[in-house]
Amino acid sequence: MEFAEGAPCWADAALPDVEAGKRFYGDLFGWTFDEGAGAEYGYYTQAYTQAYTQAYSDGRTVAALAPDRDGRTPTGWTVHFKARDAETVASAVQDSGGRLLVEPLSIGAFGTMTLAADPEGTVFGLWQAGTHSGFETRGEPGTFRRAELRAHDMTAVAPFYASVLGHGAADLLISGATWDVPARFLVHFAVTDCEATAEAATRLGGRVKEEPFDTPYGRVAVLTDNQGAAFAVHQG
């Protein structure tokens, strides 16, 4: 799958218990999982105590689960944006008022990753593709649908993302967040039935943070998994 510069191209979740995450998302979305990254992806096997595990829907890569990153990012989902040149985009992050949490880092033939934070401290990733370009499918049930940024000050962060992501920022939904919760990215996964998915998530040990509601772009519910990682499901 081809991605425009600055478009969301990957999502992964940092979880305290990857095996528990596999059970939750496997049951909820029907994902299957590989055996984890090998030594060729040195960063993941050296920095994590468990393997970086890719998730598949009908045999196509759709996301990944990883152990908590030793405090670099909180438990939860991280959205990664396409960068043809990670070094250049990383410089743009700093020039535009953001900061780098992980400098551009080669993951063998896989690609080059960077972790960054915007002016409000919201964490996101940059991905310069090698053999791994990102999602192999999206928009189908159980796969990535869109990225939503819940920001405290939309007028402050919108210019940042326009500068860093360029035209790819047009794919980003920016909405307001209440000041009593941290600003964050919310990954939306496509589903055929928001209510049924919310019920299933609760049954699997997750919870419903925002009951299904209608939006101009579809019906949405905000959930957490069985370890507290927040995500949204998107019908329509």
C-alpha cells in the first residue's frame, strides 16, 4: 500500500502484557499474530523485554503490539506518519516547537523510526519505510480507519502538524480535549457495528469510555482494552 508523505501509515500499542493484548484484540477484531521480531530488528529485541509482534487481518499486516517502552511512551496506541526522509522530518519537528523522544533509528531493513512529541506533549511516530511500508490494508472491518488528535489547543497544534506532515495533515482529524485529560492521539478501527463491538470489548475485560455516538463521518465509540489502552471504533 502506498502512503502520501505525512499520512498515517502504521499504529502500534505499547502494553504491559503483550500476550493479554493478543488475546483481547484477537477476539475483538479477529487478528492473528506473528512470533515477534527477530534479531534483524535489533531495536525492538534490545530495548524491549519481549518481542514486537505484528497483527494480521486475513493475512495482511494491520498493526503491532509491543512491550511498554520503559517510560518513553505511556501504555496505549501510537500513530506513525509516513516520512520519506526521517532526518528531515525530525528536524522539522524541532524547528516547529516539538521535541524528539527517540532520534531517527534504523530498524535493519525494516525501516527507520522516530518518536516525537508535539508542543502539547502528544506522542506520535515517524516512519521511513524500508521493507515494511506500513498497513497492508485499511478501512476494512478490524483495520485502521483514521487518526484523531484530541488537543487542548487546536489552533496551536494545527500549524505544527501542517508544518511537520505537510499535505498529510489533511488526513488528520483534530478535535478538542477537556483540560482534565492529557492531549493524545486516538486510533480509530473500522467496525460494522459500534454497539456490538463495545459490548464485546467489555466482555473481554475492556470498558466503554464514550458510548456510541454519531458524527459527520460515521458512528464512533471510544473504548479501552483490557490493559487500559484507549482506542476508537468507527462504523460507517
